[in-house]
Amino acid sequence: MKICDFIACSDFPCLDTDKNCFLVPYAEINPKDIKIIMISEAPPPDKKDYFYAPDNPFYLQTTFQAFRDAGESISTVQDILDLGIYLTTAIKCGKTQYAISTDTIKNCSELLEKEVGFFPNLKVFLLMGDVAIRSMNYIWKRQTGRKVIPSGSTYKLRKLKYYFEEKRVFPSYTQTGKNYLIEKSKRKMIAEDIKEAILTLGSSRF
């Protein structure tokens, strides 16, 4: 199935995003095969740079590098899908400002909630950046009345383990964009999180 066939925004209420950049993953996948969902911030300004775009999109270049840093031999988006990992963004429209407003994160979390619901065998959430963390926290709070990831700097949060309904939750940093290529300390932590997320699938806990 293609997730994009089932996720749509009816009224585009957000004031700090570009609805012309609305993007939901359009790769053909089997939801039952997905064990890890890797959630980044927002789609790129140019749709040609999105994860599932043809040729060599920029979002995929930095994502490939993140997986290679983690010791995985990755050369196509299908290689990532074959690991049971699904790539998406918390916000579905391109952002028009550096920061994304609380209202936008809340609004779009409803689409993300529906998207996450398509994966019955999900075991791990990789939350790549503050927007992804906040978005999933809104979802979990609606569902259970509480957040899973507490407030605090990601650097400190990474030192603890978090779970939602037996699913491991990793608060991490975004792997998309130019900053990823120059922030060596964050690259190292992202690689550690990806590696541990993949290893988690073999844990006896699951």
C-alpha cells in the first residue's frame, strides 16, 4: 500500500507551513513489515529532496550517511525499508520559518497519529529532533493522558530508556539537512541511536 493514499489534510489550517509542499510517504510498502518508524521534522522546501524522490534526494543523502555511520550498508531507500524501517516526517507541509509553532505541531500530530496506526508490528520509535518528540508526545497524551518523553535537553534524555506499550522510544536528533553534515557530535549520537534501535529488534523483550 501507499500511505499517501490514506493521509490528507482537509483545510490546511497552519500559518507557518507551505501547503504546496505537502508530502506523505508514497513508496509502496507492506505495513506488516515495518518494525521501526523514523520520524524527522518536516518535508524539504523542494519535493525533489524528499526521502522517496527519485535519483539522489538530499534528505536521503544525509539519512544514508546516518545509517552508514551506524554500520549499516545502505545505498537505496529500499535497503532501509528492507530493514523494516519507515521514514516519515512529523509535519507534512514544508516549513516557512526556522521554528515550527505549537499549533502546527498539534494540528499535524493528528495526521501522524493516523499514519502510525497503519503499522501493526511496530516495535521502535526513532524520534529525530524536538518536533518529532513533541508531536508524538501530543499523540501519546491524547491516547493515555501522559507524555512518554519528559521535557529536557535531548543530550540528557538519551541517557534513559523510554517505552510506549512495550515499544522502545528513542529521543534523538534530526538527520536531515545541512547541519547534520557538520555537527559531528550529533552525528555520533544519531548513529548510536540508530544502531541501538536496530539491535532492539533482536531483544528478548520483544
